[in-house]
Amino acid sequence: VRLIPAPRGSGIVGSMTTKKIMSFAGVTDIFSCSCGHTRTKGNFMKATFAALKASYGYLTPDLWKPTHFVKHPYQEFTDYLAQSKPAPSY
């Protein structure tokens, strides 16, 4: 089973089994296509669920963990290094 994102308002394009599983998952707009033997409803449901599970393997930016950047030592002490120092008197 292949699940393809659809434009908003398209709805769920596929069989009734796909529509029920996608609506339970909260997916509103999707195209689906399948190849092979889809007459057995149990196997088709398992394949649809596996495709849905595989699509959740990709993380969207809203699911990313926050990144804490550490300043490089040269960047951290640039203000100190940029201060003008009096010329040494000999």
C-alpha cells in the first residue's frame, strides 16, 4: 500500500477499509494505491496499517527535540579579545 499526501479538501481517496483506518488515525487528506492481492481484507488492513506506521517514522519539524547550541570558545570570548588594551610602556 502506498500513501500519498493529498491537497487539503481532497479527503481520503481509497477503499472503505483504507478510509476507516485513516479516519481512525486522524488523517483527513490522502491518496492511496495498492498493488498485489487486496481481496483478503485482513491482509489489506495489515498492509495499510504497516504503511501508516512507516509514514510516522519520518519526523516533522514540530516533533524535533530542541537543540541546545554551545558556543565555540573563540566565539565565547570575542568580546574580551576585542577590547582595546593599552600599549605596553617600556
